[in-house]
Amino acid sequence: MPKTGYFHNGVPIPVPPGDVLELGKKILEPVFLVLFFDTKRTWQWLPNHKLETLGVDDAVDQSKLLESKKASERKAVKKAFDKALIHRSKVMGEPLPEFIVSDSESAT
């Protein structure tokens, strides 16, 4: 994997730190490397049963966005979710989902 990263559709694709890649070599079960869109941009190796596809089914997305009991956590999850969908739409060359466009328009 390149140390400098690369671009896809003009969007920079981040490269995981070396220590994260080394950790993945030590894990025996099948895992996927996940970049979280939290404030620290955390990388983590996760097994398939810990992953859920988001951005496909609105009902699943809404249930995940409301899962936390704390308003501050729900707000952080919503912000990370929006960042992830924006990144995906740029990488895939797709338009932004309507609810993100309307959220950003109402914020201005």
C-alpha cells in the first residue's frame, strides 16, 4: 500500500498508519479495515459480524442515528455519518443524498 495515498475521482483516499497495518497482520480471524469518520479519523480492524451497511436503507440509518441515549453522542454520530456519505458520494461521483443537501442548505 502506498505511504502517500492516492486519488479516486479527484478525492484523496486516506492511507492507514503503519502500526494499524501491522496490527492487521497479527489478527487470525477475517477482518476488514474500517476508517471511522469521527473527529479523530480512527482506524480499526473489525470482523464482518460487527459491520452494517449504512446509506442504503433509510430505516436502518435512522435507527442507528438514534441509538445513543445522549444527545451529544447522537449529534456526533450524525456528523460522522454525513461526512461518510459526502465522502462516498464524491468518490463514487454521485450526487449528495437529498437529506444532506437540505441539512446543509438550512444551516446557511
